Amino acid sequence: MTYTLACKDVGTTCPFVAKAENMEEMMEIAAKHAKEEHGYTDEQLNDPEFEKEIKAAVKEE
């Protein structure tokens, strides 16, 4: 199973789409992208509500 996450699915105009083999890997990819490209801080990334929003936008293929 593959997991995908598109930035546009969480309210940005960013064309980035992440693909991962499991949710843990997906969250790592999403966090790295959010930090490097969108300026998110560790505090924001560790917020349970943010994590919940990201997981809700992940699609399983």
C-alpha cells in the first residue's frame, strides 16, 4: 500500500505531493517539507491538531 499527501489538500497552493510506504515515513516527509518549504517550526509540527490535520489528508492507494 502507498500513502500520498498533496500540499493542496491541506490548504496551500504548493504543488508538492509526497508518497510513502507507511504513515510514519509519510509524517517524516511531510514534516521535512513543511519546515524547509513553508517555514513551519518544530513546535507547530508537534502540535497534535496539526498532526491530526495532516493524517486526515493522507490518501491510501
